[in-house]
Amino acid sequence: MIPSRPGRALRAAPAPIRLFGLLLLVLILAALAWGCAGPAVPPPAPLPPPPPVKAARAWFEPLSVDQALARVAQMHPSTQGLSSWRDLEPGLKANLAYVSAKPAQGVAVDRPGLKLTWGAMRQTLEDLLAALPFLDEDPALLARVFAWFPVEREDSLVTGYYEPFLEASLEPDPAFPYAVYGQPGDMLMADLGEFHQRWRGQKLHYRLTKGGIKPYYSRGDIDFGGALKGRGVELAWVRDRIDLYFLHIQGSGRLILPDGSVKHVLYANKNGRDLAMLGRTVISRGYLTRDEASMPRIKSFVQQNPQLAKELLSADLSYVFFRLSDVGPFGSMGSLLTPLSSIAVDRAQVPLGAALAMTTPLPVPRQGGPARLSGLMLAQDTGGAIVGSHVDLFCGSGPYAEFVSGRMKNPGTLHILVSNRALADLPPATVPSTVSSTVPSTASATAATPGTSTGMGNGGKNGNGVANGAVNGGSNGSGNGTRNGNAGGNGTKNGNAGGNVNGNGVPVQ
């Protein structure tokens, strides 16, 4: 070993060499770490920002007052065969009686943007009855006193039905070979809602056999198989099989007897089997095109091809049973129907008893008639084929009614009317926010009842009330009724609703 020289220290390595060593050490350690940990995972991409929340547009957003006034300007009672708006009073009172019998806090309409109680509907009908005497002079009351809620975002389908006349006999006669049947005693019914809530509102129509329960007889069984023949349930006999079928579709009619007297034949019940409209059958089987399939054309086709009658009519399993009456026709509500004013509705969309404004084109016969109906409608009936926003206009009886109803398949604009007083009494969550901004807070009366002061009170809460005298909503009339095989209530509807409501717009009566 060579000793170091005394007094002389060891010399340090130069700086570049020290940096290179450190770098080499870092590289070695990094390589060791890579081998142990595997490939590095890249950091996750940042999440995209959440989309902006869009406020749901109320499906039942009402018209503004100006929009409603534009609709009112098109309306006139003559377009629906009335001489005055006052002619609607009996029908409105029937609606009021029906609605007043419902629990006031019960829900009549529950749609996005609007939830109406039966109490609010009662107030609306009271206000419309109070306004009725003044509408001929001041129809703008309909826009100032009522909010207009659309039934559908787009146009609704409007069809027509009527009360047909059938040549008939109340006694068996070879000239009248086709029976009109009353409800048979062996047809039993069960409310399926009693078994499970999922079946609420559904009924089972059946008959008992040795092998258990069976569906009740179909149209083919009854009309072509004689299932009810000679069992004492015949009410009358008619001359034409196809006319009888269309009586089933319309739900009521008039029997013209050999001595010239007339009997109303009204809906009593149905067999509960599937409805397959004759028009759809002739189209699906290629006998007629959709454009050709009006009611007169369908009747003519089957009458000219009697060999096809059994095949085509039996495809419709549904069957309607009737009852005789001296008055009619009645709707599902139990009240007499008003031509060109009563409509059949889907009560899941429009409650029975509602008042609506409707505008729709009308077919015009050669002898002339209005080309457009724009007026006030009363929801008083239902029908098996009336689903969603589709409504069926009762056209009355006689040749004009038959012509219009047989060709009626037009778009229509419908609005449920709700008085501002009724809206003011509803909980805020049930009323669209647009109502308070579109309904004016004041309006002046334009007419006064002789012997009374004008009703210029300050309106309650959010808008125009209607000043009411006592409104009697009584309506006596029993009946059942509806078309296309949908059961209606049977019974007498009585109701009274009255009161003084101070508000702007209509003089106190």
C-alpha cells in the first residue's frame, strides 16, 4: 500500500461526472420501478358537464286572452243549429247536475299542466250558465271569464254519429225478419276490479255452461247461429240486416212502426266481446280502400254483396242489446243528447260533464248547410271506439244527420273551458303559471239585467269571477245510453247548485 502524502487531502471528482452518476442512478431506479409496477395508467379524462335541465313545457298550457278572443270571433250558435247560446241551457244544467253529484275534491282531470277537481268543474258550469244570457251580445265573455286549455297539442279527430230511423214491427212479421234483442237473462257480469286492482274498471260478460264459464255469444252466434232466437228477448223486428248493424254502431235509433208511430230504441248493454268495425274489415280484406269507406259506401257494398254479409259482420264479435222508450236518445251521463252540441269522449282524456269549445269542418249536402261548426260542446257520452283525443259529434236524426255523420272524419280544435274563479280556488301546484300572466285581472260587464244593478264587483283572487244568481242544476231524465257498445249509467240525475259569486264580467242576475 502506498501511503498518502502527509498534509494533502484526496481530490473530489469533477462536477460533470457527479451529475452523470446521479442521472444514471435515477434511470436505474425508474427502470426497476417500471418492471415492478407495470405500464403506467393514464389519468381519466374529465367528465363532460351535465346537460342543461330543460323546463318541461306544460302540456295543458292555456291560450292567452288574445288567442281565445280570436277563437271566439269564429264562433256562432248558428253553426251548430242553435238560434241562441241560450239554447244550450238544458244541456248545461244536465252537465251541472252530473258534476255536482261527484265529490267536490275528487279529481276530474289530471294531465300535465292541469289538475281539475269536480268542484272546479262545478264552478265552471255555474259560471257558464250565468254568462249564457249575455253571450249573444258579448261573446268575448268566453275569453275573459274562462281559460282555454287544449285537449291535444295538435288537431283532434272528429267523427259523427246519429240516431237512425229503421222500419220495424213490434210483432213477428215475414216482412221484418231481423230481431232487435233486449238484454238476455243468462248473460252474467263480473267486476274484475273486485279481484285485483289492475283490472279496475273492467267487466267480464259471460254465460254459465256445464263445462264452466264461457264468453257470451258473439255476433255470428246470435245473428247467424240463432243463439237467442225464440227465447223471448226480442223487442222488435226490422226490415234490413245492414241497417240493424248500424243501429248497433250508433247505439240508439228510432223505430218507425207500420201504423206510423215511433219508438226510441236505446242502448241497454253489450256482450263484452271484441269490437271490429265493419269499415275496418272491408278495408283490411281489400273490398274497399280507406278513401272509399264512408258509411253510405259500406252499407251499399254489403247490401249489393249479400253473400259476404255473414263473413264480414261475424268478424265483429261485439253485440249490443237494447231497450224501448218513448223518449231519447240518452248519453252515458243519463241525459238527453243535443244535436251538434253533445259529444262522445274518452273520459280518460275529457271528463263527462265538461264544456268545450270546438271548431271543425262539416260535410255539406247538396241542399246546403254550414261548412264549419264553431261553437260550445257538452261532453255527455262515451263510445267503445272513442279513444284518446278522438271525439264523436252527435248529429241528431234524419237525412241531414245521416249525411253528416256518415262522412264526418275531420280534424278539429278542442279546448276545455275552465272559469278563472275555478282556477283561483285550485291549489297553486295544479294551475299552470301561465294562467296568471295571460288572464286579465279585471273586465267590465257589457249588459245588465232589468231591475238589477250591474255586477261590477271586484273579482276574487286571480281574475274574473262570474257573478251568479242561483243556478238550478236539476235535470230529470233516466236512461242509459251510448254508442259503439259502451255501457252508460242508468238512473235519474238530480242536482242543485247555486250561489252568489262576486266577480268581474257578468251582471248579477
